[in-house]
Amino acid sequence: MKHLKDHINSHYFEAYNQLTSKQARRKIVAYVESYGDVFFWRTILTAFEDDEHYFEIMLPSRANRLERGKKAALAHILNGVGKDMIACVDADYDYLIQGSTALSSLILSNPYVFHTYAYAIENLQCYAPSLHTVCVAVTLNDRMIFDFVSFLSEFSEIIYPLFIWNIWYYRSTSYGRFTMTDFNKVIELGNINPWNYEESFRRLRKKVGRKVIELQKKNPDAHESYQEVKNSLRELGVTPRTTYLYIQGHHLFNKVVAPLMEKICFRLYRDRESEIKREALHVAQYKTELAGYNHSIEELVPMLKKNVGFMASDVFSRLKADLRSVYSDHND
């Protein structure tokens, strides 16, 4: 049995707004894919609220979320968006495959569907220039002992040729022959040692190199089309040093950045522990300060998920421009 909520579209909320007072602000409903996306999009949409309109972030119905998955749950909503109901989604590969699927075409062509450009919000939360600040927030220690920008830039450069192959396959009808899962298995770093990550990168280069050669042999006539995909990706903002922003977000967050930051924060914690011990006037003060500090270490992942340093990135500037084209930005 179909319910009214199954047919909700922008016209529904437009009618709702017409029933409110003329002095009331217009409500614009912004549908997102999951609870984890609510804070991310709230931090962005706040800048586009004014005396005339505001946003209310919502999720698709519970039944749709459970039965269909994230993007599928939004599918019926995507077809009904408009000025009073928008959709805010992870770009996934839909941005990079440039309309190779119906969903990709819909996301790219509809001005009321806003996407992250980066693969997902997790990629933006891991925006390299912002990660030191997250470490400072967690450890209360501003000593810079690791260069996140250099690390993620080098990581990106190593996986870049294979990433192009992955998109090459996803833009074709044979993407099942080299899936995102296959790609992630190749670029797996394993246990990263922040103080000797070049060894991990040496192994990664070998794995990527072997896989690239394998794909070249399987596709001997693909040199020209591969170059076309490479050029296309550059136009879309993917460069050798920024590839990490476009790979699967959960892999980047859970397999690369979070484990790395845990080790770096622990080192900073040990330094701070010694400092607290030296400066404490008595044992009780030492234990109190150390207990508070230990608690902050446990907040690394939650704090990383609330990292808004991506707002300084070129990727975010594209998303902001899309929103500005429909709604004014009161910060301008």
C-alpha cells in the first residue's frame, strides 16, 4: 500500500510553505543519505539560510533506508526535487563516470541535487591540510611531527595510474572486471608505520605496477581511451596528488587516515604526558589532567567525523558554487 510520504516531492513542500504566514521563512527540506551525513550538510547549508528561507535536513523513510540502501532510498526523491526540496548526496563515482549510468546523469543534470564532488563526506573529513588541526584538538599538543599533506600526496601519486583504470572500467559496460573492491584490495596499505611509511609505499608501488601491467595486457587497444579518461579526470579536478579525495571514502577513512592518526596522536599523547608530569604541582593534579587528556584521545574518530577543515579545499568551492547558484550565501 502506498502512503502519502512515498509521493512527497518539492511541490508538496511548496504547498506547505504557501499555507504558512507570509512573514514566515520558507522551509526547504534537504534529504540526505544517512544520519552520519546530517552534521556535514548542516555545517554547509547554514551559510545559505537567511530571513527568507531555512533548511531542514531529513532522511528517506526508514523502510526505504533498510530495504533499498543509501542511494536507492533516495532514488524516488531525486526525481521529485525542486526549489523547496533538495537532495544532498555523496558523489561516489557518479561524478567521475560523467553520466555513464542513469543515476549519474540524474545527479549531474539536476540543479537541485547537490553532491560532494569528492567520493564521499569521509574523503573531505580527511582533507590533508586539516588533519594536523584535528590532532591538536585531540591531543592539545601543537607539535607537528607528521606531514599529512606529503603523505596523502605521495599515496595519491602512487595509486593514480590504477585509479584511472578503475574509472576507465566504470565508464564502460565491463566494470565488473575491475571493481572498486578489486581496486581497494590492491591499494591496501596494511599496518602503517608513520615513521617509516616509505616501506609501505615501496610495497604499494610494486602492487600497483603489477596490476597496471596486467590491465594493459588485457586491454591492448585501450591506450587512447585510457588517455581520454585521464584528461577527462584532470578537467574534473582529479590530479595525481589529490586522488585520495576520489577513492572510496570508507577505505580512506578506516584503512588509511584513522589508523595513521591514532598512532600519531598516541605519540603526541606520550609527549604531553611527560609534560603534564613535569608541570603538575602534585599527584592529584597530575591524575586529573591526565584523565581528561586520556578521554580526549578516545574522541579522535568522532572529532575527525566533525572536521570542517575541508571548507578551505578547491573541492568544496565547487559545491559551494552550486549552492550559491540556487541560494544566496550570506557569508559573501
